[in-house]
Amino acid sequence: MLSLKLIQEQSPFVIERLKIKNFNAETLVGQILSLDEKRRSLQTRTDNQLAELNNLAKQIGQLYKEGKAAEAEGAKNQTAAIKEENRILKEEHAAAEVQLQSLLVQLPNLPYQLVPPGKTPEDNQLIRSGGKLPDAGQGLKPHWDLIAGNNLIDFELGVKLTGAGFPVYKREAARLQRALINFFLDRGIQAGYTEVQPPILVNEDSAYGTGQLPDKEGQMYRAEPEGFYLIPTAEVPVTNIFRDEILSADQLPVKYMAYTPCFRREAGSWGAHVRGLNRLHQFDKVEIVQVRHPDDSYNGLEEMVNYVESLVQSLGLPYRIIRLCGGDMGFTSAMTYDFEVYAAGQGRWLEVSSVSNFESFQANRLKLRYRDKNDKKTQLAHTLNGSALALPRIMAGLLENNQSGNEILIPQVLQPYTGFDRILL
């Protein structure tokens, strides 16, 4: 959430920057400023009345001491009238606070200065690429055809048990999933991340803190009657570990990671881009989260990008790194890099990770602050996160890029985790 102070002091800047995200903020900012003025006016009137009540209380006591009972009773009646008016003003003030908050959460985060303008993925910037693309014309198969005869990933059984988008992994595919999870976690520990295992159900406060509410209710599964949400990503519980916390500056940066299943209701559409493992309602992912000092957060973002790149490189997958344009960025992000791997059997790029800096946008919702040494004043921290990595499309990339005749070769770095070096088809 953008700070009210920023909107008050730099409203033209806010409106202009949000145009990069193709968001017309002029009306909304005007409503926020108008409502804030009303709220502050109500607060001033309330404060003035309280001061008047204090003065009347002193006068009443003095009048009684002087034997002026009638005048004291008149002052008491005046006090009662002011108290009633004050009660009404407080209710109006509270209502204005709620309305103001409901408007503030509708404003997206401001894009960082390096974010390019644009409306669609075609406007994104290619930062760099790596790995070797397979030669065309090899007759490589998409992963759903590769596994069609061996039932390694059973989509039909998933439909029977739950529904579309909930596959069942079997035998070598299940072991490869587990191998990827352990490999990513071990690499994270080596890179200085603290592993945590959070709940996969969160309350509304947690979903609000990282920006899933009120923006993305339709993308999350809700568990009743408790009103909990199944997490769309480990970003939600891990970042909320720091909700309502004040960290000391010398604790920063904080680096956490977590493996969790993730759940997303988004239905997608028909076509090859949502077929097989390309888009699921339940999937596994290792997430990395950092809390950084504002002066250091973009160094942290580059560090995270380099780390995720090292994971993709170690798997030997062709990849590219893309800086998202304003129109393709998320609501809460100030800048995002997407990682895509090439799926040789499909002949297309698949997104496997997003790495984002949210600056103070989430921290403002979370009330996540830090305090510099010898400074009593607290400041909002910056939060960052990234997928490291999401498994379904990594699995698709491994299957399709490593097919060789009637077998799939396992990358060398994964073999100590799988216990085998190939999958026979």
C-alpha cells in the first residue's frame, strides 16, 4: 500500500508514475485527498471539542465552589450536548478512516524507474539468455506425449481424485519431484537462506498483508467455516512472519525460504499453453523471501536474480530473463524479473520464476519496520521474493529438453537426489 504521506505530498508524481502501469489514478487520488481532508477536519473538530469539554469541567467545579449551582447546571447541560456532538463526530471520523483505507488499497505500487512502459508481454525487455536451444526438426515431443504410455504423471487419476489441474506423480516422476525440492532447498541453504516450514492455510490478515486481498480473492481457495485461505505461494506466510515487527537495522537483510504446495483457482483457457503441467491448480514450489534496508533492496533484487539464474543454469535448461513492462507487472510489485525456460517439445517458452521487489508496499500493510542504531524513529523496510523454483514447468522443461530416444536423461546435479540417471519410456 502506498503511504498516505506520499500521496499528500507528491500526488502529481504518483498519478504520472502509475501511468506506466496503465493505471489512471487521477480520480482515485483526488478522492483520497478529499476524504483525507474531511478526516483531518473531523479530527480537528473532535480535538477542539475535547479541549472545550476540559475547560467546561474546570468551570463547573469552580462554579460549584462559588455557590453558583444554576450556572454550573447550565454548563453541565452544555457539556452533555457537546459530548453527544463529539460522539457523532467520532463515528464520522471512524467511517472516514475506513473509507480512506478502502481507497488506498486500490492503488497499485509505483513502478521503479527502470520499468519500461508497455501493455502486453510483447513490451517486456529481454535482459539476457543462456543455455543452448535444441536444433529444430528433431521430432521432440511435448511432455504429455512423452509420458502418455508409461503413466508417470497421471492426469486422469487426478481428475478422478479431485479435478482437472491436480495431477498424480508416480514412480520416477514422484522421485524427480522430491529430488528437485531437496536440491533447491540445499542450494538455498548454501546461499544463506534460513529454511522455514510455514502453514499452507492463512488468515485474512496474512492475505491482506502481502496484497492478495482485496485484489485476488477469485484466485484463492477459501476454507470454510474458518475463513482461511489456501496459499497461492509461500510468499504469503513467510513474509507475514514479520507482520507487526520492528527489526534492528543490523538484522538486515533477512533471508528466508520455504517449500510448500501452492493452490490457485485461476482456470486458464483452452489450448496447449495450459495443457499438461503448463498450468495447474496445485503445484510445488520453493520460495525465497528477503527483508532489506531500503538503500540496499535493489542490490538484493539483483542478488536474487543471479541466484535463481544459477539454479536454472545448474539444470542445463535454456533460459531467458525478462524485465516486465508496466502493463505486465503485478499489482504489488515495483519491479519484476521473469525467468522462462524453453520447452523443446512444445517449441515455446514457459515462465518458471518471478523475482520481485515490492519496496515498502507490502511493509506498509504489514507494519513491518526497522530502526537504525541510535535512532528512535522507525522506517518501513523493503520486501522481496522469488520462485526458486516452481516445479511443474521445470519438470516439463527437463522432460522435453532431455529426451533422447526412448529415455529421458537426468541432469548430473540431480542424480545424487534421484538415485537414477535416466527415465526409460
